[in-house]
Amino acid sequence: MFARTIRPAVSLLVAMTILLGIVYPVVITGIAKFAFARQAEGSLIREDGRLVGSTLIGQSFSDPKYFWGRPSATTPQPYNGAGSTGSNLGPLNPALLDAVKANSRALRDADPGNRQRIPVDLVTASASGLDPQISIAGAEYQASRVARARNLPIGRVEALIQAHQEEPFLGLIGEPRVNVLELNLALDRMH
């Protein structure tokens, strides 16, 4: 009797493992590579045949001639996809205020004449620590610094921000934003 109940259970386990652990992933991966080739490969960006990044994971920029992304909470290196995490600092934790102050100071030091209010996404890390986008306000805040560092008219930089604006998903979910890497690559192509 024991063998009669165990045998179907083991057979079902083996069949489901093959079906759902091998066949299904192979079929879905094949469909994804055919229908969504770029996305299935990680939404990679290549310039002149070399890999420069992904539209899905932020990169660290600190040169004043580039737009800077959101601070990354991943350690030991920023935007480490293997260490995706938020800062886990609660609103009452003094370390959060210290981090926000340090990030604000870095932005002010890079552009001392800018007296605009700093958008919150430029001084706080996201839940994943990997966000590749910033808000339109975050990009506009940095436009004068980037224009000055590249010796470009501010209007050209602002037009570039608008040209790279991504709308909310389905027009409802999220806020308008720009991908920092794509915006910086477009700046590099201008020169």
C-alpha cells in the first residue's frame, strides 16, 4: 500500500520538475528572446560596439559635466546589481539625515550658484538602490551645472532633457522621468 501511494507522488514530482523546471523556462526564454530580444538580454546599451551599461541599472556619475543619478544604497560599490537593497534607514534614524545632508552638500558644492530647491530623489536612495532614472525636476536642477561644464547653452541641455523624458507607464503609473545613462550618452554625442 505504501508503494502504491509513493510511486504516483514521485512520478508526479519528476514529471512536474521536468515540465516546470526545464521545459517551461526554455520555452518562455525562447519566446522572450524572439519577441523581446533587447529586453531579454538585459536592455544593454552599446556604443561603437562596446558595452556601456543597461537602461535598467543606474551608474555612478560624479563629473560635473554629467547628470548624476539617485544615490545608491548598495555596498561596497554603488549600483551593484548583486547587492540590490535600500538603505534601511528609517525616518527617525540620524544616519538618514546625515546621508541626505552629505548628498545635498555634494550637489551644492558642484554648483554653488544654484539656489533651487534640491529634488528629494537626488539626495535619497531608492528601495532597490539601483534606479537608472531621475525625476524631470532632478534633471532640471542639474541642467545649469551640466551646461556650464560643457560650455553649452542651457536651452540645448533643457531640450535634451525634454527629448529623453519617459512618460508614466500607461500614462498612470509613476512620474515623468529621464534615464540618466541615456541622457549622458546623448550629451557625449553632442560634442
